[in-house]
Amino acid sequence: MELISVGQIVNTHGIKGELKVYPLTDDMKRFRKLDKVYIDGAERNVVWCKFQPTTVIMKIEHLDTVEEAIKLKDKYLEVEKGLAIKLPEGRNFVTDIIGCMVYDTKEAPIGKISDVIFTGSNDVYWIKGEPEVLIPALKKIVVNIDVKNKKIIIKPLDTWQ
């Protein structure tokens, strides 16, 4: 079973084991449809969720104290990929982007994407190579994304304006 991350636990909320989750999705309201999530590969039932401006507060079954909840800080909430929402054409899951090799249009290798940073205005690809590079995920820079072949083409670094 393949899992994808939909949120990261950033803190506890209250004293009854609720979790504060940073959503890794464009639409936080999708959390309302979650009956179960996986944390560290273990299936957990979702009791309820409510929304704050930038986070989701979740209650997970059998997680009843702040002490239990704090142990989950920084962990990811995952769902089965087959149950994930269908993305529009030209959109990709972060988990599909991570691990892709990045090349410029001259086929020079840049490195492998190790993480995606969410800045609010646009995503940034963190590429581990020599040297490490941060690439803004903008259409004027990213020429092609082929997640099937784990290959991304960008404009040469020296041509960015």
C-alpha cells in the first residue's frame, strides 16, 4: 500500500490529545472527509476536525492526553494514495516530486529533489547536489515535470532573471 502525506503535526492543541496539523494540500476542507489516517505507518481513526486560518485541529481515536499527543509532533499524517483526491492536469503530489532528478534544458544534471518548501507565494524545490540549490516552482523556470520517469527539466540557472 502506497501512502501520501496530507499534513504534518506541528503541535498539540488543548489538553485532551488534539493535534494541530499543517495541511499539505491546497484545500484544507478535504480533512473533513478523512475517516482514517496513518501516522508512522499505523492506522488511526479520525474522530473530528476543525479549522483554524492556516491549520487543522484533529482529534484521533485513543489519543487522549497532551503527553501522548506531543510524542507525535513533527510526524506526518498520511492516507492511502488510491484514496487521495484526483489532481487536475499539470498538478503533482509532493511525494511524486521528491526524488526526481533535475536537469537543465542543456541536459546538465542539477541534483535530486530532497524536499519541497511551502512559502505561501510559490513552492520551492530543495535540490541536493553540488552545490545545493533552491528552485522556485514557477512555470517560467520549470520547463517540464515527468514524475513517471522521475525527471524535471528547468531553465539553466544562469538564465534566470
